[in-house]
Amino acid sequence: MSCSMSRTEAAEMILLLSSALGVSAPGMRWSDRARRGRYGLVSMLIVVGPRCWRGAEASILHEFAHHVVNVRNPYRWERGGRINHHGPDFIEALRLVVSEWYGMASYPWGTEYASIRRSVAGAGK
């Protein structure tokens, strides 16, 4: 995966996605140590960096999908105090974010969790 995105490009990407999808922009922290992207449900902060294993761009798209769900349909606590972070709401948001950014076929679906890959494959990319 290419990780050639800069901090400035990452911040611009988040602003463009926010504007295109009509949601408030999450905060962003660029970390040279981050090996994977993260999204804070309470802080609404995406942490990403050049060392993310799936690439900064794909990491931002994945984490931004969490933000879309959090803003539009806040995660609900499920039985036992667990949150289904990668359930149907997330998959729908990820498809929307990816389609908005560059189309379904261009996203590295192979980097996603198996349940997400199965769901997207079943629905057709």
C-alpha cells in the first residue's frame, strides 16, 4: 500500500468528504507512529499517518465512515455493553464514502475485515 499522502492532503481529504457528504468535519491527528487508523467515538478524532498498514488514504476512508455513522446515527450500545462498529450501518456508510471519493472498484477491499468484504461482495461492488 502506498503511504505517500501528506498531513495537508489528509486534512484536505477530510474537509472535502465532510462537505460532499454534509457532515461536520472530524478532527484529525497525523501520527508518524500510527500503524493503523483510529476513530474516537467521543472525541470525533481520526488518527492516521504515513505508516498505516493499509495506506493513509484507505485508512481515512475507513475511519471517516465511522464518523458518518457516529454523526448521522450514533452508535447504540448493544446487549452486554458492546458496540457493533462494523455492522450494517458502517458498511452502508463505507460504501457511500468510497463511492463519493473515487468509486467502489478503486477501494482496496482486500484490506477490510472479512465480514465487510463478504457483505460488499454479496451486494456487488
